[in-house]
Amino acid sequence: MSVAKVYTTQPQVLGGTIVTIEADISRGLHSFSIVGLAGKAIDESKDRISSAIKHSGFDSPKSKNHKITISLSPADLKKDGPLFDLPIAVSYLLAAGELVSDGKPRILIGELGLDGTLRKVNGVLNCVLAAKQAGFTEVIVPSDNAEDAALIEDIAIYPAATLHAVIDHISDVPDTNKLNLQPPTHISPDWYETTITLEDIKGQESAKRGLIIAAAGRHNVMFVGPPGTGKTMLARALRGLLPPLTREEALAVTAIHSLVSGETNISTRPPFRSPHHTASHTALVGGGSNPKPGEVTLAHFGLLFMDEFPEFDRRSLDALRQPLEDRVVTISRVQGSAEFPADFILVAALNPYRGNFDGTTDLARAMQETYKNKVSGPILDRIDLWIEVPHVDYETLTTLSTQTGETDRARTEILSAREHMMNRKTKHPDLPTTNANLSARHIEQTVTLHDDVKDLLKISSAKLNLSPRGYHRLIKVARTIADLEGSEDISVAHVLEALQYRVPL
């Protein structure tokens, strides 16, 4: 008997770490120990593995008096999850001499049932991505995970239904049945068809225009208005205006949701997350002793809708500063820190005053007086578009809508604006793909401001008391409005329209 070695992966957000599994069998009373910071699910795998090996036609580890030691390295990496069942079982059979491998390096992933069947696990996409980055060319996964795993290109994916099928595939015996290669999984661009469209929203023409600007440039939005005026409807309609995700973006979104919630719906539709205002700080931004992502990460490349925005815990709202600025969220703990992606569009909604509508027209002042101890200025300063959603008169509500094709026209405008942004990126490769992510340096390099525009920006910034951040966000919104009109330069009209979506803080 000798030490056997196989490989698997510990999945992490947008990737993973290669884990080497070594098995050693020595004389002595029966024992089965797994070392290397193994979690509870791995520690409980001993009984599953023993039963699966027995029902696959081999001697159960429990039927022999020997000492079994399974080592998971790197030893200082926390490991958890049932996906370690398959590689541990294979490593034992290799160490026991009951299996002779063909020696090809490969990644093994899968949970074992008591009868030796392979069951679906979470985080397979992350595992395959890590395997490819580490130089592996072959991965064996459960059959139910094969379609997800085949999203990663240029790496061989072999789906298996049972432990016995895996043993036949990796065996050095030439006459054994080999697994069939999984064909690549393709993703087709797909707009999200929401139940709420622009045609369903009566009135609120200014708010609809704001939705188009937000979807084109991926700008953060704040809907301000009394209850029942359509703020939630507008937020849900915005999802249907966002262009389909690129393949790389769809892979990132699928990888996150596969690891965190087990969802593996392969789609190019941007995610939509709508946490309740009673959600805990950890649920919203992530955390825990072993840091895990929260809603801000689950909304990556999509929308994070926060209704009744000021009712969220102040600590949670302040934690949004980093993701809104840096597009990542960092969770720091004594054991270490983790950085999760959080590139989302924040769509917030609030009632500028508590209680019933009192006729107030200065919504910004009413909001400040009501929520001055709830929402901090730095958070409000990170909102690009402040959109007022007033009451709609009853005559408009009772009039049958005659507008058709409004959503299709808006999508066409948004795609045209995105094309202008991508054309600039071809000339300046370091630019982000959308205007909302432009930095001050990017603005200086690519945005030409004529004298009349500079004068307007100077006057308006002084009157609105804009911070340097607010000043640059005003320019970015004006740049998006110009892109919607197909204009190469920002004009005074574009800045004036962008000013309509700013409020003095």
C-alpha cells in the first residue's frame, strides 16, 4: 500500500482553490480520520463513502482492520461541502490497491449516495473555472451538474451517474467503459420580459425617461414620492430595460448564485434582488465567521431594489458606500478577509415624509427633515438620478392607454447608447463598459467640455453645493444623455437635463 493522491476544488466566489487529497492506509485497529480543516459535511462523509464503496462492488473500508488517514491540503484552508465525497472515495480505493489509475491528472467533484450514485452539488461552475486556471484539462462531475460545468470553454467535462462509472473511466484497464464527453453549453442573449412594462405605467413620463437613462449608463436611482404612485412598478420595469448580460457576465452571475443559493439557471438576464427592510446586516452585505456573500453580491451585474430605503438599518446603509464606489464589498474577520464582487445598480425608493400626503412640494427638504438621522449624506451623494414620482391625476388613470411599443423603442435607444460607449472603449481600452463606472481620470481623458458647458457646470455646482463626487456624477449622467441622442460631445441641453435629476443635499 502507498499514498494515493487525487485532486478536487474548494469553490469560492468567482473561482476556487485546488485541493490535493491524499490517502494512506496502515496496519492497526480500524479508524477513519480526515485531517486538514474539514467541515462537518466532510467529517460526516465517512459513512456515505463506506456504503457507496460497498454498493459499487468493492470491500467496504469498515470491513477491514486498518487505519485510514485522509489528508486535505492546503491544511490551513477551510474546506466544506459534500463535493469531497467522490475524490475521497477514489483516493481510498487507490491507496487500498483496488483501483489502478491511468495517471492522468483530473479534478473529481461529487456527493455520493449510499448506493454509490452521484448527486448534484453547489459551486461546480466555480470549481471548473478554478481547475481551468490551474491548468487541468479534465473534470468529472455529477450528471446533473454537467450542463453548468460545460459553460467553461476549453476544458473537458465528463458527467458521471455513479461511483462505479467514475472508476471505470479512470481505470488503467483498457476494456473498461469510458465516460462520454459533455458538449459545450451555449448561452443565447435573452431580454427579461417583466410582468410590468413601460406601457403599464400611466403618466410619470419624467420617471420613464429617467429609467431609460439609468438602464443605458447603469446609474443608481432614487425614486421619491408618496405611497402608491408607482415607485415599485418603475423599479420592476427597469429590469426589462437592461440589455442581456455578456457571456462573461452571465458566467459570473451563475457562479455566484450556484455557490450561494444553489440556483443554476443559466441565463443572460440581469439578476433582480429585493431584500425587505428588516433584512439583517449580514444578509444584505455579507459576513459570518466564514464570510459569505450577501444581497449586494447576489445582485452583481443586476439590480438591487431597496424599497422603503430609510427603514433599513443605518449600519447596513452605510456599508453600501464601498460597493457603490468600488463595485466590491470587503468582509473582514479575525480569521481573515474576503472580497466579493458587487457591481450592481442601486434602485431605492422612499416616501419623503412619514404619514399621509401633506401637499409638500419641496421633497428634498421634507426627506432631510424626516430621515436626517437615518440616511447619511455620503450615501445620498452616490445616487446619480433623483426621480420624483408624484400623484397621477384620476383622469390619466381612467384613460385607456394608447401607447404601444414603448418598451421596444426604449430598448433600441439603450442599445444604441451602449454601442457608443463600447466604441469609446475600443479607442481607450482601459475605459469601463458603461458611463456609471467612469473615474475622474476617465472623464478628463474622454469627455470634452466646451466653454459654455463648463460655465453651466460651474454655476450649477455652486448653487446645488455639489461635492466633487456629485460634480463628476453629473457629468457622467450628461454623457449618457448625449449617448442616447447619438452626440459625440456634451451640450448645454444635456447638462440641463442631467441637472433635473440632482437635488441639493
